Amino acid sequence: MPSKELRVGMIGYGFMGRAHSNAYKQVGQFFPSDYRVVLKAACARDAAKAKEFADQWGYESVETDWKKLIARPDIDAIDICTPNNLHKEIAITAAAAGKMILCEKPLAMNVAEGREMVAAVERAKVPNMVWYNYRRIPAVTLAKKLIEEGRLGKIFHYRAKFLQDWTINADLPQGGQGLWRLDVAAAGSGVSGDLLAHCIDTAVWLNGSVESISALTETFVKERKHNLTGKVEPVGIDDACIFMGKFSNGSLANFESTRYARGHKAQYTFEINGEKASLAWDLHDLHRLQMFDYKDEGKIRGWKSIHVTDNGGEHPYMDKWWVPGLAVGYDCSFTHQVADFITGLETGTPAGPTFRDALETQAVLDAILDSAKSHQWVQVAKG
Ligand SMILES: NC(=O)c1ccc[n+]([C@@H]2O[C@H](COP(=O)([O-])OP(=O)(O)OC[C@H]3O[C@@H](n4cnc5c(N)ncnc54)[C@H](O)[C@@H]3O)[C@@H](O)[C@H]2O)c1
């Protein structure tokens, strides 16, 4: 039986508010630990909507001001599920109040903000984590294990794509509920911070630091009506972004993201080519990891599709779920992240990515926008 409580204060009731709440509810059932997660309070500006969300997910109470939520002595951890422009202020206030912080990605609007956030959590010595959840899809975690075992040998290429198609309509407004992603003041950037951030986090985790990059961005629809002002305003985000680069280990990076790839809803893919083997993964088939191993016998050598559902300890996280052959989904990546966060509390070894880890992704994101603007190769800033 758990002997401790982890009392969560959730800020935001949107897509991620739901995904995280689901994870908090699942984690104790599938990943028993010393901690019992208590959904203490949900916070949003609209009291009625916050109450509806709290009732649906089982939060004990409601706040309409995140500062009041942070000030509450009965809350241990603040979960930041708001648009990107609020991450910094909330995180710094929460750190100063001694709260643990689980912050959505990207960490910040830019690396300067990110540095302030890292300084705040490290000064306050509070446990902290950023929700780069794709690391914890079992097939992606298995890729990490195979790379660490040296099965790929020297890595030559890392290529990743994250494709969507939901902003092609030029009549779609920008700003406000649901559409803050198109508003540079709320989002900081477009597909780079929203989608490529995930690809970069996974890449840095699997293949090490990105040293330098050359990027190209495009904004296909240059003006959109703004929901908050009612006026047609310039669009300040990148609608599409392509970059090439070099990792510290000498391998080459080739990344693309867009919201203009008609037919694609959320196609995140990566492929890694090493001297001994290659790996490939596709979010649309998330429980499979594709592998080509050159050491296989010649006449049967070829790409194999590993169904990452073994529960005998071979496949990450799967021993906690069902029986071999039965897959888990997108939602479980968040459950795994909470489980690892709790393990970090128990062992004293924090689960990544911490704010400091996520700062590295933020530095790559800044370098992308710098390079696209200057048309120059850009060195990625350190820490
Ligand atoms: N890890 C992932 O895969 C993933 C996926 C989607 C979004 N995200 C990130 O999660 C964050 C939220 O995205 P989302 O898709 O959930 O957005 P959303 O629009 O669905 O929800 C945002 C929530 O923030 C609330 N909010 C806004 N301003 C507020 C304020 N001042 N006080 C309290 N609440 C406020 C809104 O009411 C809403 O409930 C973003 O940083 C985004 O980049 C991460």
C-alpha cells in the first residue's frame, strides 16, 4: 500500500490536461509504488469549465487563478498544461513556492526563458520534468536500449518527420482557445516548437547532441483573422520547417515538419542508419519497431517488424500491462512518464527529461529560427 501522497494541481483542462489526468488515474493501478497520486485541484480561468473538468476526472477542487493554486499548502506538484507563453511564469512561481513541476513541452518560448526556468528549479531544488512523452512509447524506449547495446554501431544518419494537415484552410483564424498554436505570441513558434520539438528530444536522447544546423521555414498563409482582436493580422509562426544538421557523433540530421501535408494527421516517423543496423519507427504503428540487422544470415536478411508487446521483461514497460501480443497506445506514454517520475522521487535519480535536459532541445529550436532568418549555418548554443 502506498505510504505517501503526490497531490497534483493541474493547470489547463485541454488536450494535455486530459492526457495527464488519465495517466495520473492509471499509474497506481499498473505501476504500483510508494506514492498515491491525489488529484487535488484543477485550475482554469473559466470556473464552470474548470468545475466540469474537475468533476469528470475526479479532481477534489477547483481554482481559477494559477497563483492561488500554487500557494495552496495541500499541493505537492504543479502540472503545467497551458499554452507555451505561460510556462515560464508559472514554473518560476511554482519553484519559488517549493512545488515539484511537471511542465508541458516545449519547455519555454525560447532558450533565454528556458535558462531562467532551469535556474529557478535548480535553485529551489524541486523535482522537475518536461512532458516529452514519445520517449516512453515502448518501441521508442526499445530503440534506445538497442542503440545503447551497440547494435547499430557507428551512426551515420538520423532522419525524422512530423507531418499534419490541419491548417491548410486559409480561413482558419489564429489565437484563442484551440487556435493559440497559430498565434506567435502564445506559441513562440509554429511547427518547430510544436512538432519538431518532439523529434529533436527523441533524437538527442537516442543519438546525442545536435551541433550545428541549417534550416528553412515557410509561412504559407501570411495573414489570418485573430480571434482575440477580431482583426486580420500577420501570421508569425512557421507553418513548415525543414532542417539539416550535424550531431556531435558525426552523424547527419535530416528533419521535416509541416501542417500542410494533405492526408497526414500526426505522422511522426524516424529512421536511424548505423554501420551494423538500421531502426525505423512510425507513430501510426507505434507498437512496432522496424529493424534491419546486417549480421543476419544473407539469404534471410531484411527489415523485420518487432511487435513490442512482450511482457516477460524483454520489452520496456510491457510487463506491467496485458499479455504478449496485446498493444498499448499513445495514452500509455504519459502513464509511463508519471511512473518514471515517481520512481525518480523514490530513488533520488530524477527521470528525464528534466528542465535542464529539455533546455538542449530549446537551444536547437532557437538555432532553427536563427538559421531560417539569417540563411546561415548556426551552431547550437550550449546549456
Ligand atoms: N506532449 C505532447 O505530446 C503534447 C501534445 C499537445 C500539446 N502539448 C503541449 O501542452 C500545452 C497545452 O497544449 P494543449 O494541446 O493541451 O492546449 P489546449 O488549448 O487544449 O489547452 C490549453 C489549456 O490552457 C488553459 N489556459 C490558458 N490560459 C490559462 C491561464 N491563464 N490560466 C489557467 N489556464 C489557462 C486553457 O483554458 C486550456 O484549458 C502546450 O504547451 C503544448 O505545446 C504537448
